[in-house]
Amino acid sequence: MIIIFIFITLLYAFGTLTPMLEERIPTFFVILALVLFIAVLLSLIYTMIKRIREIKGGEEDDISKY
């Protein structure tokens, strides 16, 4: 599941960054967009892995924490 998510996110990033490179947008903005994509991707992967571990550990519902 994680591999599929990463693949879809990378396709989205490629589809967004390719036109930016073709239109000769300043390098700063391309790098900024790339950093943002990577940050979002890493945070979502971290959250997904954390949730999978919770489910495997028997915590189906987090309501007891609140």
C-alpha cells in the first residue's frame, strides 16, 4: 500500500514539476515545490506507518486517548 501511495504521489509531483521546467520558471520556485512535495510525502508516509503499527498493536480506535 505504501509503494502505491509513493508511486501516485511521485507521478503527481512529476506532472506538476515538468511544466514548471518547460516554462522556465525560476529555479528557486522549482526547488521550493520539490522540497514541499518531499516534505508532504515523508510526513504522510510517517503517519501511515505509525497508523499501521497502531492497528497491528490492537488499537483500532484512538478515541480512548482523548
